[in-house]
Amino acid sequence: MTMLEPRDTADLCEIVAAANARGERLEVIGGGSKARIGATRDAVLVSMRAMSGVVDYDPAELVLTVRPGTKLSEVEALVAGQGQMLAFEPFDHGPLLGEAAGAATIGGVIAASVAGSRRVTAGSARDHLLGFAAVSGRGEAYVGGGKVVKNVTGYDLPKLMAGSWGRLGAMTELTIKVLPRPRVTLTMVMDGLDPTSAHAAMARALGSNADVSAAAHLERGVTLLRLGGFEPSVEARSAALPRILADFGVLRRVDAVEGDVLWREASTGYALAGAVLWRVHLPPARMPGFVASLATLDARWASDWGGGLVWVALDGTGRELREAAATAGGEAILVRADEAMRARIPALHPRSRGVALLEERVRRAFDPAGLFETGRFMEGHHANQLSA
């Protein structure tokens, strides 16, 4: 398969122009950590590896501008050195998909809108993308947003670009808001709750003055709550939280190592065995009913975001799962499957016809010829095509 590697925006504009002239399709990739999500495709690969490095970082202003090919691990190490973090807590999909860890790039993370456990309180990737520069399907360079938190005018294009999977253009630069890293982080656990009680406990904790930053529930009855901040504040809030949740059970602290393992399980679904893995987004209050519907499907699951995210390991076509997700007001995304299944079943939850047509109009505004439409997400599948 052909792979091109632009060095700068001018190179990328030339690549797009040449592909348009030849009628080719282009797939923009970073580290390739999420390449196995979606159907296989026949496209020229455009690697952004050479377009890496920090453009500008102002810790005092909490703003980082970086090129898309920069590895996520390098970005995290850079901001951690200044006592800061990417507050939406992105993670590397490589280990979920049978790849080695460490290949994920910041451009790929933003393009796929990857967020971890803090999303429930800190927001998603799109909430932290202030601005970007990109090359459209016309081969034209353009910018969206800005490099300051305030005074950004015009259309909020960063909200569209985050989660677009590279179908609105190839990003060449990203400006991201960073936040101070908590001095101390503490995980507290409650055992034995069923999903209904766990949701009620998480909702109460998240709505309390304990300032809980993340909440998750695992299928085996483990409910997780995370606190962060300055040590005296964390200690005071961790002392108050058991009283706030006293009618649900007993809260216990776990050490940092155990806490990290539990949060990784909740935020990435890595511990769920099976060849097929789904990621379900839904209203948190609907989580108990949704996981109850999985009881007859021989599924395994783990939830995060206070119940708003459920990872599900389930063999088969996933028709029942997608129907259950839709009934709960959510959507199911196919994250891991073999090539044959990915060729039959769209990775993204099929949209209603009206929504699908609106999304297509937006994509055509940036990419009139469909240069970045590689068939990865099998566009054209609507609500009546939940599975093959």
C-alpha cells in the first residue's frame, strides 16, 4: 500500500491536489494505533509522522500548540513536567487492538475524540481543542478557532474537527487547553452494589460538594470514585464522602497501583476478554437498564463516566446490542472485531437518514469530491441497517 509522508503544509496541499487530479482517496494516519477500527479500505496512506513537535507552549496561559504527528506520550510527558495535564485523559488504543503501546499521536486522539475517566467532569477532547490548522479536501489550508480561551469568533470549527476521524481535512497544527495536574489523587471503592444502586451512588457523589472527578462501575460490583487536588482538601473530602454515601455501603481507599488498574479497566475496557469489543455511549441514568438487557446475551461489561460509557465484550453481529443501545437513547461503536466482521458491520452507530444526510452535507462542504471518504465507516448505512 502506498504511503506518503508530507513534511509541512505545502507538501500536504500538493498531495491533496494530486490525489484529486487522479481521483484517488487519501487516508490520514498518525501512529496507526486505531487503524483496525472500521472496515478495510483501499486508499493512499498519508502519514503525519514527519509533522511532529511542539510549536508553542505557554504553561502560564495553559495553552499548548503542537503538530499532529507528535506522540501522545510525549505531549503528556511535556505538560506533566510543568505540573499540568490533558484534562480529558486520552488513552492509547493500541493495546486494545493487538498493537504495541506508544504509537498513538495527539492528532489521532483529537480526530477520534478519545477521552478517559475524567470526561464526566472535565469534558471531552472537543471541549479542550481551542483551535487548529488543516488542509481541506480541496487542497486548501484553513484554520479554525484560535490560540486563546476567550475571544474566539466565527463558527466553532474545533467542535466539528474533534471526532471527525480525518474526514473534514488533515490537521497540521492543534492548539489545546491544558489544566493543572492534581497534587494528590485518591481512589475510593465500594463493593457489592448492583448497577441501579451504583448509578444512584455515583450520581450523588458527582453532585456533592466532595468534588469527585471521576466515577465508574464494574460488572463484578465494584464502584470507583476518584478525588484529586491539594492534599488537605483531598483528605477532608475523602473523610466526608463516606458520610455522603453511608446508606449505600462502606467506602474504602485503595492504593495508587490498584486504583490505576481499576481505572484502566473502566476507561478502556482492556480487561474484557473476547474478540469483539463495543463502546456504548448513553445517558448515565439509562446504564442500569441497558446492562440488565445484556444478561441474556452472554456479554461482559465495564462502565465509566458515571454510567455514560459502557464497554461491552460480546460475540455475534451486535444487532441486539445496537438495538438495546438505541432503546436506551445511546449508540454502540464497534471498536474491535476481525476483518470479516468489520467489512459487514459499520463501526459507527448507524444514523437516521436525516442525520446521515446532514453529516454528509457538512463533510462535502470541506471535502467536495469525497477525497477523505475511504469507506472506513461505510457511509450510507441508516437506522434500518443496524447490522449485516
